[in-house]
Amino acid sequence: MDRILEVNDLHVHFSTYGGTVQAVRGVSFHLNRGETLAIVGESGCGKSVTSNAIMGLIPSPSGKIVNGSILFKGEDLTKFPEKKMRTIRGVDISMIFQDPMTALNPTLTIGTQLMEGLIQHKKVSAKEAEKRAIEMMELVGIPNPKERLKHYPHQFSGGMRQRIVIAIALICEPELLIADEPTTALDVTIQAQILELFGEIQEKTGVSIILITHDLGVVAKIADRIAVMYAGKIIETGTKRDIFYRPQHPYTKGLLHSVPRLDERGELEPIDGTPPDLFSPPIGCPFTARCPLAMEVCNKVYPATSSLSETHQVNCWLQDERAKQLLAAAASK
């Protein structure tokens, strides 16, 4: 398949008074055209930092991409100067940020904010920009769009503000859309509507989507593939079926067991312990301290990637052939 994005061995560090935070530590993944990839994991695992790195939004000088490449349509975005990145943001790559209220300017009308990107990047007239803004508002399901262009963000509900943020991200027809926790602040009914909207938009426009979330319910609805992230590393990737029905990493299993299900009774099973300190991350598997199946080697060496199928990969010593042989030998004694 045609890959629109390929991230290879990405490392992002932040310098603080307390030391250097290794927020992203060797992340690699790819995204095909027209595909939805979900990056999931608990807060602080590096999901948003990864998406900001793709957008060229790592704050300088405290933050820095220290290694790796981000290939967008074959070109390495990490080599681009800021001036060139400004021509890409919002045009080729757009981002939906977590909180729609803070993403919108309360002092400007919705119409002004929708048309701004078109006028700046596409150099269209105000009349053409207004026509396109009305079309986008119709696409995301805003009623009476012509009248609503004159309104301000506070005159919209939370769900409608999120739809406006999506419209702003899509108005310049980007090829890649990054959605960072797009349903976090919304109630369940509105979440379902927004997720359906993503599916409809992808079908109509063919946009490729990276969905950043900790909500596995969201992932189950719209993702084609899933990358599970922990302590700055991607530890398991696979199709939706691979991750939900054949999870292999103990952390992935823990995430799935901590989600309420209608077809099962009983209490949820939380993952004991806390994530490692990224000022001084462990050299081995970062989940070792919380893993009920950890072995001595897990603390000392980071596991290599084990390919379980063409679509399913995991970084876990339990799936490494060398560890399997040792365990089998021990069991036979």
C-alpha cells in the first residue's frame, strides 16, 4: 500500500531544571493513504509529543528532536525550516487539538476563523472563502451555516465547537489529519456523533487519520490499525482484530482488562504500579516493574520486535523465540 507517512526511530527530549525528559524513545510506525491509525496509551506515554513532532510544534529550545526521521510523502519533515513547515501545516497536514474551546479564538467569529486558513494558504477571495466555509459547516453537520458564520464560539455547544474545529482542520483539504483526543471533553452521545463524522469525512475526502487517544472504545469504532504506546515507546502494533482479540503484550492486555464491558460481569482490573520516570528510563522493558510475568532478562535488555504475523508486531520477551526456548527447557526439567 501507498505510505503517506513513515516515522523512523524518533527520539524527542525536553530539557528542564531537573534534567532531561526522554519523552519519546525510538518510536517507529507508518500510515497508509486513506487509513486510520490509532495511537493509544495512558497519559504521559508520549502520544501527543509524537503528534506535535510530526506537526513541527515541539517547543524550542527546551524541546528537541534528537534523532529519527518523519517522512511525509517521502520528504523528511525534521529537515524542514520553520518557514517551510508553515506552508505544510493546515494545508497538507492538519491537527485537531484536545480542547475545542481553547482551540477557538473567543473574540473572532466562526466565519473569520474558518476562512482565515483558506485566504492565507490558498489565496482565494473572501467570497470564495465564505462559500467554502459554508460547505464545510454543512459537511460537519452544522445547521443554518450561513447564519452561524456570524456567531462566536460561546454561542455553540461543546459538540458543535468540536465540529467547527474539525471543519477548520479540513477546510484546506489536507492529506493527513491528526486528531489529538478529539472526544475527551464530550458526552457519550456527542462522542458517537463525532466518530461517525470522522468515518463520513474519510469516505468523502480520502484523508488519512492519526487518532491519539486513551479510550479503547473510540479506537474500536474507527481505527484500521492500532499502535500501543508506553513510556515513550510503541510496544505493540496490529490491526483492530489483532489488538482486541489476540493481544500479546501484558500492558495491552492490562489496558483491555481495565475497560468496562457489557458482556462481562465483575470488577475492573487496574494495572498496578506507576509508569517509569522518563528522566531516567529503564534500559530494559519499561513495563517490567508492573508486569506480573516479568523475567530477569526484561530488566536488562529491551526486547527486539517479534513479528507474529504480517500485521501484528510486539516488543516483549515472552514472544521472543530465545525466551520461549529457555522457558520450554526450564519446564522440561
